[in-house]
Amino acid sequence: MAVGFFVDPVFYKVGTGDFLNSFFSTIFIRLENSSWGSKYPLIMNHLYSGLLESEEALNAKAELSSIKKNLEALSPADIIWDFEDLTSRPPWGDEISDDIKDLAHYFITSDGENLLDVLEKAIDTSLEIVEAVQIKSI
């Protein structure tokens, strides 16, 4: 089952639920010092819960920009696969492309796109058509 961002009527495919959870887990542990939503409340509380209202999209875009900048400072070895089990590792282990130099470029969707770029597109669409961003499974 694929998961992604839905801005009615557009669906932006991400990949598996575990993969998306890793994105949020990494932010929680590495960027928010294990204090959920303390630094990025719209992305970590609203979007993670499944719904980011269009009225929140502009501020969420600013949060996303900060997330990207901060992930650029972290190495791929800093990946968190699951915040509930910090010993858990990605299914591919440490076997990643040599092109991935930081965590901002680590999260690549099942369609081969950078997850941060895909989320930014979803937020931009939300602003443009005034629809919420939702996390959906298909």
C-alpha cells in the first residue's frame, strides 16, 4: 500500500508508511531533540496527524524550509527509521547511493523524487487551490 500527500484532487505519492514515518522520526529525534512538534508544530503535529489546513500552508512552507536546511547538516548515518525503536534500521541498511551526502537528499520517494520537494509541491498546491494537505494511503 502506498502512502502520500493528497490535495484534492492531486495525489503526491511518497512510498511506504514506514518510509514516511522515518522522515517524521528523523525530524523528531534529530531536529526537535525528542520533543515532538516543539520546533515544527505544523509539520509534526498537524500534517503528521493527517491534515494540514490550507490556512496553515504558508507557515508550514517556512517550517519545511528550515527542516531542509537543518537536514542538510546531517549525514545519512544520522537516519532514524522509527522513533519508537531507535535500533531499527532501513531495509536497505547502509547501502545507499554515493550521491546522497546528507539527510536532505536521503528521502527519495518511490517515484525517484526528493520527498522534501514533493511535500513542498503539495503545500504549494494547497496554497494555490485552497485545499488541505492530507496524508492518505491508496
